[in-house]
Amino acid sequence: MSLNDRASDRTASTPDHAAAQPAAAPVDVAVEAAAGVQGGLLAPPRRGNVALVLGIIGVILGALVALLVLAYLVVGLGGDAFAFGGVMALIPLGIVFFGVRWIDRWEPEPRLAVVFAFLWGSAVAVAIALLVGAEIDNVVASLGGPGPGYEFFSAAIQAPIVEETGKGLGLLVIFFAARRYFDGPVDGVVYAAWVAGGFAFTENILYFGGQLLDAGGVDGSVVEIFVLRGVLSPFAHVMFTAATGIALGFAARSRNPLAGFGLFLLGLIPAILLHGLWNGALFFVNDFYGYYVLIQVPLFLMAVLLVLFLRRQEARLTHDRLLEYAKAGWFAADEVVALATPSGRRQALAWAARAGKRRQMKRYIHDATRLAFARQRIITGRGRIGAEADEAALLGAIVESRKNLVAA
């Protein structure tokens, strides 16, 4: 549906194992690692703060656009309808939130990047859709007004192209501004989900609040649109935009950053087609719920299976890279199992919880996972985007984390 209508490896790059292996751990560190105890290490080097500054600037700009969109919604819907739509829109947003948290559990993305993604979707992409839609409406009006096929064009062609492009541009910004945190397709899905979830949140406010105004109160039509958008399809926008995110995830494994532009355009094609299929079906099917069960549910299940497959590849990559560090003396062999397998992590976290060290264990696991992905960037020729500095800092942090954990 057009937002403007209502408002008006096992992984992609094969590691080059001819590349230098991880630096051997100092003798005392290797000995203590084998014994399960790590000594101190020199303080990790300070990391550059360029990405942090860019992230803060991006969040501030996104927040300013969000204020403008908020004002637009309040003026267009009125205070009561806006409040009603906002409360109802929180429900599908909550569903998306917990879904994305599950996807992002293995190697969580930086909070600043996630906040930027959400603000881009809920504000910037919405503003792009509204502005482009308004311009198209002006052109149509100047040509004599909408014809009989304009409603279909607006919903099934214009909206998918404009909205998916607007959301995808946010992913492209993250891809180039935070490349050291964009390691593969799973990261692309996570960022896409936050962008799309934010967009759907704002769009749902418009639809829920607008339907309340049209009906003059809560009636069957308000309940139906909530069931359709909030219960049956909270992940619809996520599924569309994830196609672009996955494409950029594969581009992130290329040594040439310019590959992002080509794969971005390639990823937009299935995103637009899936969006167009969802919107366009409303014009042709008599039994929407039957169509939903036969077409949309299988598409969603295939998307879930794809994410499960990608997460499994991510876990195998983590295991393989940490095993290389274990051979160099940075980890004991048993630690790799605890850090790089789901069952091992559960057991490690359970032990840490009994010792009152669950938070420290989570940090240890998180840093070890990031170390594995930093190593992957190095051996695939992408070390110049900060991988060497990340590796040095993370090795120091890991040594100190293990030291604190063993003290438990």
C-alpha cells in the first residue's frame, strides 16, 4: 500500500589461507591460556573515533527529520487519532523488535548504527516517500487528474519503487559509513529489519489513525486493518527490504567497496517485486486470506529458513577463525567450543550466571565473535577498513576478560 495515499565460507568470500596466520600469543599468555588463566597484556590501542562521530551526526540529523515527520502526522491526523495509531503501531513494532533481537544474537550490531537505521526508516525514508509521492500527484494533477489505473499504479508500482529505494538508501549509508560493522548477509538482514521496522511503524500510525478517522471510531474496519498489518504482516516490510540488505551483505565481503553500488541495485529488484506482489494482489484476489496462506506464508517461511542458514554459516565462520587463534596460543581448544557453538555459549553463560559473572561472559563472547569477523576481514583482503586495529584491541580485551572470569 502507498504511504502517500493514506497521508494525502561457508560464507561468500573464501578465506585466503595463504594469508599470514594470527600472531603467536606471548609465551606466558599461551601457557596461561592452556591452563585456563590469562595474565595481563599491554593496554589495547586507542581506536579511531571517526565512525563514532559520523554515527552521532547521523542520529542527530535523523532525529531532526523525525521531529518534522512527527509534526506532519499530528497535523494530518489530529492528536487523538495520532495517539491511537501510535499505541497500536507499537504492537507490530514490538514483534519486529524481538524477531530482530533473535537474528542479531550471535554477533550484535553497534547500538548507534541500529538507532540510525531505525531513524532512517521511521523518518528519512518516510519523508522521501511523502515528498516523491506529492510531486507525482502534482504531475498527475497537471495532466488532468488520475485515470482509472492510477490507484493500481500508485500502490503496486510507485510505492514499491519509491519506498524500497528510500529504505535501501539508508542501508547504503550504513554500508559505507560503518563497513567494519557490516560483515555479511546476516548484518544486512539486521540493518534492513531496523530500517523497515521503523518505516512500517510510521506507516502503521498513518493507517491505523487514518482508518479511525474514516470510521468515526473503533469499528470492524479498524480491527481488520490492525489484524492485516499488525498481526498477519508485521514482517512484510522487513521481508521486502531484507533482499537489499542481503545483497549488500555479500558486497561487504568484496575487496572492492564499489561493489556495494552494483549489488545494491541488484538487491532492490527482488525487494521491489516482493513489495509489488504484496500490494498488487489486493487488486486481483477475492479471498485475500486464502492468498495470504497460499503465497505469503510460504514466502515468509522461506525467508526464515534463509536466515537460519545464514546464521549457521556465521557460527561456522566464528568457529573456524577462533580455531586459528587457538592454534596460535590465544585460546585453549575447549574455549573455542564454548565461544563458537550455541550449546557451548549456553553452558558458558549458565556457569557465569552461577558465579555472578554473566555480564562479563557475554562481553567475552561478544568480543571473541568480533575478533573472528575482524580476522575474516583481514584474510579476505579487507584489513584496511580497520581490521588490524580491531584485532589488536580485541585480543587485549579478551585476555583481560578471561582474567576476570577465572577470578570467579
